[in-house]
Amino acid sequence: MKANLRKLYNSKAFWFIISLICSMIIWVYVASVETEEFKQTFRGVHVQLVGETLLRDSKNLVITDMDTSTVTVEVVGPRRIVGSLDSEKIFAQIDVSKLSRAAFTSQQYTVSFPDGTDTSNLTVTRKTPETINFMVSAQTTKSVQVRGSFDGSVAEGFTAEAPVFEPATITLSGPEAYLRNVDYAWVSFGKENVDSTYEAETGFTLMTADGTPASTTGITFSTDVVNARLPILMLKEISLGVNLIEGGGATAENTKITIEPDSVSLAGDSKLLAGINKITLATVDLADFTSTFSDTYPIPIDNELKNITGATEAKVTVEIVGLDTKSFRVSNISCINVAEGYTANILTENLDVTLRGNPESLAQLKRESIRAVADLTDIGAATGTYMPKVRIYVDGFTDVGAIRMNGADYTVSVEIERATP
């Protein structure tokens, strides 16, 4: 008996039969388990809207204010299929492409399983909630201004103009109810110790009219970034002055010049400002007045520069100091540069002249040292009576000169005739 059993145990056929029986038992068990009905609840299933693009492009409508973004579903089916599923691969789908008007709506959804899933034996036995509520809203556009601030610092000796943003406006697209609260787009940018025009590409924040951030939910933008530029200009204090024409016995040393204001602050390109150290307001001839001259002149500034001070004109006062005036009646009158073949007969016998100079020189001066000379070059070959300008000479006194009273030149009357052969 033992010998027969030993022989059986050592037989390959015996063990083949045993293996086959075990395999059949396992197969029957597994098959029964995999095919048995199994129920599982999936939470956090995402709601997926189908046809949103078609709804927006063809009907200009968008979905807003959806009351939930996830649902819970209960699925019944073979264990091997249901057990392979998870919430991240299941979707609650709503086809919104067939919606036609703006309104509040409640829509049922269908449960979508991953591609390749055998859904023939799957049943959704429960959905929580059973419907999804949302608004179908008309889509519109709105342009808002880009505003902002520079949050850095400007180097000493420079000034900044207002920031410039490109684009200056941004077009928003979205539901009218969402866009209604948006008033402008705010940009903040900066850098410390800026001494040249500074640029930065940056994002922006939508703001309400009261200066609080606005929601961007459901809103699209014509651009996501803005180029912010801060123009930087060099600052320079430029003095104001006048040119003097010395005359009438006065030189620059005999004058006191007062200019109000005496300088202006200009802002502009450093290359342009580097060549400007003084602005000349006018040219003043010292022979045109006796003791004091005063007038107001516009301050000429290049169009490419900015006048930070704001003054557009300056008052100039020129005073003669340390000199006296004295009047003389001059009878020594002559003509020069008479055209060939012509004679000049001076009709003016005496000319009243006011001289200015050092008090000591004026006290010593005699009228015989004063000459009035008329230059007839401009008259040329002409006949008749003319009133040419005359130049006053004071012989022997270099620090004395004639003053043009009220700015008028001295003239004499001269009769020009053809010379007798």
C-alpha cells in the first residue's frame, strides 16, 4: 500500500491533475469575485462644461456663478471595473452648446468615465446633487485705463515725469456683471536711485473705483503684461543775464545789473543741458539811457526742455553808478564820405548833446573838444536835404561819451548839391 502511494506521489500525471484542479478552483473564485456586483461612492467628481467655446463664439454667451464645481456619484457594476475607477478620472458633463439665451438655469449632467471603460454593465445609482445651477450671461467687452505708480527713488540732480504705460488701455472680455465693477488696471514698478529713463515689463491688478482689487474670475484680457516707462530728466540751475554794449561813457564796470528771477531750473536731456550755462535775455546799449534802465523780457527756453521753476519772464534793471551827466551845445559839426562831385552844406548850426562820464572829466571838459560828425556814405549820389545820424566825439577824454536821450540818435540837417564845375 505504501509502495503504491509512493509511486502515485512520484507520478507527474498525478501532480498535473492536482494542479489543473487547483487552477480551476482559483479561476472559479476569481471569476465569481470580479463579476459580482459592486457599489462604490465617488466624491469630488469635477463638473465639466462641454461646448463653452461654441456657446461664446456663436451666441456671445458665457457660464457664470456655477453653484458647485464637484459632485458625488454612486456607481454599481462589476468589481473589477468599478474598483479600477477614481474620482479624478470621472467627470460630470453638461453640454451648454445648445443654450440660447441669458438666464438662470438648472441642468442635469451625465457621468463620463475614462476612455476604454466598459460601461455596458455600469449603472449610476445616485447623484448628489442631481442638477447644477448656473447663470448664462451675455459676454461683453470693456476698455479700462492703465494707471500706476513708480515705487523706487530718483537720483539726486534728476527728476521724473509721469509714468507712461504701453498699452495705455486694456480690453477686458467677460460677463457684463463681472466687468461692471472693474474701473482701471493698476501697475506698480520701481528701482532705487534711478538716473536714466527706466522701463519694466510687468503685470497689473484690476481695481474697483474705490481702489480695492477686483475679481478676475471669468474675465480675459487683451494682454497679460504692460510695459511701464518712467522718463527721467536731468535737473540744472541756469543763470539769466544780459549782454551790454558799452557806450555813453559807461562800461560794464559802471553798471549794477539786477534780474528777477536771476535763474531758472530746467529739466531735460543731459546732452542738451550740458551745453547751457546761461540764458541771455536781451542786449542793452548803455548809451540809450542816462542812469537807470528797466524792462521785462520773456525767458527763451528750448522746446525740448522743461521749465521747472515756472517763470516765463524776468525783469531786468541796469543802473549806472559812479558817473555824472552834463549837457553841451555843440557847434563843431562836419560831414565825411561825401560822394565825389557833390557838396554837403550843413544847415544845423548847433546840436544839444548830453555827455556822461567821470565827474572829474566832465568838470574839465570844454565844448570845443566835442565834435559831431555825419557819415554820408548811405546817402551816396543824391541831392536834396537829408537828416543823417551823427557820431559824437570827445577829444582827449576816453571815459566820456554821448547819451542818446530816450534812445534817439543825434541827427543834423544837411543839404547835398552837385558840385559846381
